[in-house]
Amino acid sequence: MSARRDGKKLRYSVGDPRVADLVVLAGSPAADNASAPTCCTRIVDGQD
């Protein structure tokens, strides 16, 4: 890992390209289930 200052920002980079593959793979399950929260309805206590 290396860091570079760009004004007020600090930019990090990772030298191992396999890390980018891991980030992409980690996002896949989230993308597959992105519509799940929109299909749920709110359950209110005391109402049938």
C-alpha cells in the first residue's frame, strides 16, 4: 500500500492487482440482491 497527498486529500493505492478483483467480487452479492429491500413492505403492529 502506498499513499499520496493531493491537496487536502490523501490517496491510497494497493500494489497487488488481486485486491481489485476482491473488491469487485465483494460487490457482486450486493448487486444480486439490490432489489430485495424494495420488495418488502412495512409491517405495522395492531393492523390486519
